[in-house]
Amino acid sequence: MHCESLYKSFDGVHALVGVSLTLPTTGIVAIIGPNGAGKTTLLNVWTGFIRADAGRCALSDRDITNLAPDRIARLGVARTFQDLRLIQQISVLENVMLARPNQRGERLWAALLRTGVAREEAVNRQQALSLLRFVGLAENANQLARALSYGQQKLLTLACCLATEAKILLLDEPVAGVHPEMADRILELLVKLRNEGKLIVFIEHDISAVRRIANLVIVMDAGRIIAEGPPADVLERPEILEAYVG
Amino acid sequence: MAYLLHILIITAIYVILAVSLDLLAGHAGLLSVAQAAFYGLGAYTSALLTVKMGATFLVGIITGMLLATVLSLLVSLPSLRLSDDYFVIASFAFQMIVFSILNNWGALTGGPTGIPGIPAPGVFGGHVLTHAGFLMLAATCAVLSYLVVWRLGTGPYGRVLHAMREDEVLAKALGKGTVRFKVTIFAASTALSALAGSLYAHYVTYIDPTSFTVMESILVISMVIIGGAGSLWGPPLGAAVLVSLPELLRSAGLPSAAAANLRQIIYGGMLVFMMMFRPRGLVGCYSFGR
């Protein structure tokens, strides 16, 4: 994933100012910075939810700058949101099944005639259950999503991202506000996913989590990237330590 | 007996309208106030083709449904790329335009005097003339419409519709092309409304624009709200309740003018009651719209 000279302003407030970045194909990349630094705006521009005022984004040499969010998602970029987004009224299992890509049953005529849909549903159900086992929610498969704890809902959003078969996961504060044990579990899962060859980009305020799992740290402030490099290097710089780590 | 059959036929026609709107509003969370316009398009297309061109009932019905599907794109394609609020406004505008055309394009539609002498439907070469025969036809169409809505409202397709209704941003983030779903579901919904219109035209054998006003759209919306949006039995139940209500008032022996006013008061009261105490309708799963 690559972006070049991204600019975005909201009513005169500069959220992104000439952001250029090339991400590795696998690994864990942490984006840190104070509130209002432009971290979430960058994620929103990458995923097509916000249009940049200028600049371009590309995915494996394909220009994705002005693509709709659903098309970018179908190209293999999944994301979570700061405010947990799940379909609360359906079961945990159905949330994951919803996320499965290219479902025949999502076509009008196939849905009407139900041709091959039952077989596909059985396969998707097994794959969704396998993902729920991976994140540790298999026992909650038939519960409504709203019945899960906050930490479990974070795990479910991760399972939904994985169900899309995306190679790039963009996670907005995946361990914020969860119990330390649950945070550990989520971080362990992210490491496993990296080892399976995924690229994980996450925004995080918890510097200890960043130190623990990130291969690359990007520090943003006032819409600009002010530092970039391995955590052992970036997080030891006095100005970064003072401003963001304390 | 004929009176009872008449009530059942009208109920079956309104069941089609109610489930067609429920597909859109209950399952996908899109509110349209143009159901009566598509109902009218189906009625007028079928009436004009059979009366003026001698086409068969089946040709009339299919052409009406196709025309409604094509014209639905005029509302959905420009407005659904924006927020759903624009869709409501666009559907209202379409409703007013269609009514205006039906009322004013006298050379084609007969204007306020409408189209008389619409033939009873011919199915498989025969003419369904009796009330019982028409009831079978209307009930079959209602059941088929119900099955269409049930199939689209459940399974993978229904999951996407429900996701769009609950959280469109999430649906997009999961790679669901929500505009495509909205456009197709609106087209399917309008085709069903047109089917109801064709049946109505061939049943009453005379149509005029007053049957296809925005008040008719609001009546269908009331049926969905009172029955329960997004539920299996809610919209048919709502249709049955609101079709039966005027007949019950009539049987109470009230003068027709008083009954008409009382009916409006009861509709209003029922809607307020439902919103306050049963926002999910009589048997509904979800509250109306988003």
C-alpha cells in the first residue's frame, strides 16, 4: 500500500498535510500521535470513506484514490472503527458470515431462486465458525452480538475483518478500553496474523502495546508524519518520548 | 358472500402493497412514499394495454411490472448515491409527478375521468369473472409476493439488507456495494407494487387518479407500521386490519361521511399508539425505518 502527498482539510483545519507513505507487504505497523494528529483521517482516506483534497493512494500499483469504500474492501483491505461497528441485532456467527466475500446468495436472482445458496451457506458457516474458534468466540456463536462484552465485540470485529479474506487489516484502536487480559489476547492474535503473512496497520495510544508487537512505527502530528522507523529507534527519540510517551 | 369475497380480494391486493413496501422499509431501511405511484403505473399500464391495444392481462401485468422497474431507476439512481433522506424526497417528488400526469394527460390516461371498461383478467385463455376466481388469482399473487419478500429478506441477501439498515458504513467496510442493493431492492419493490396495481385495475374494471394519491402511499406505510416492519406476518396483518377497519365502521351503521372522518381519526390514533407503545408493530421485529 502506498500513498503520496495526501492533503485533507475540514473547514480550514488541516487533517492531512502532504502525507506520503509506503507500507510493507506484511508486518505490523503502528500509527501513533496525539488526538487530532490525522491518524483516523488517514485510515478513512485509505479506505475510501473520506476523499482526499489532493494526492493519491495505490494498492499494488492500482490507483484506489477515488474508489468507493466497498470496492477498496473487495480489493483486500479490511478495517475496524474506533466506535465498535457490528450488526447488534443478529448473532455473532451471522456477523462473521455477513463479512464473507463474493457470496452467490447476495445476487438477486440467486437469492430468489436459492440456487446453490444452501451449499454456499454451509461452507461459509464452517469458515465463520473456524474464525470464531481462532479469536476465541466459538462458544458465543449463537449469541446476539449485543450480548458480548466490549472486549469480545472487539474480537468479533477482528473475526469479521478476517472473514473478508483481506490481506491488509487497518485497525483503529484495537485494544483501547478493553481489560488488560483481553488486550493481551488481541495482541497475540495480531502477532499470529502477521506470522501468517498479513499486513496489520493499527492506530494505538497504548505505547507498551506498540513496543510489544509493532515492526514499524509511524508518528503523526498536526496532519504530518514526523517520524517513521522501528519502535526501538523511534520510541527512544527524546522529542517523541516527551511529546507522546511521557 | 360476494361482499366477504370483495373484502378478501382487496385485502390480498393490499397485502402485496404492504409486503412490497416492507421489503424496502422494513428490511432495507429505505422509506418510500411513492408506492402508490408505482401501484398506479401498474394499474394504468395494464388498463391501457388491455383496453386500447387489446393486449392480454398477462402482457399488461408484465409490462406494468417492467415499466415500474425501469422508472424506479429514475428515483433510485440519482438519490441513493446521496443519503437516504434524499431518497424519501425523490420518492415523494415522483409520487406527485406521476399523480399529476395521471390527472392531467387526458389524451392518454383519461384525466380525472379515468379509464372505464377494463376487462376482467384472462388467465390461460379463460376469463376470471367470478369473485371466487379473482380471489384465487389475487391470493396466489399475494402468496408469491410474500415468498419473494421472504426469500430476499432472509439468507445472505437479507443479511446484507439488514446490515444496510443497521449500519451502512459497516456494510460498505465489509465490501457490500450498498448502492447496488438499494437500487435492486427498490426495483423489486416497485415491480410488486405494479403487480398489485394491475390486479386492482382488472378487478374494479374502472380506475381514476384518486386511487393513486400520496394518501394511498401513507395508507400502505401505516399498514407496515401497524403490522410490524421487517417481520414475517406484520405487513399482511397490518393490511388485513386497515382494510377491515372501514368495513367494520360501515357495519356499525354510521353515516358514510362520519365513518370517513372517524376512520382518519382512528388511523391517526392507532399510529400514535403504535409509535408510543409498540414501535415494532403488532408482530414486528424492528422499529420502522432506521
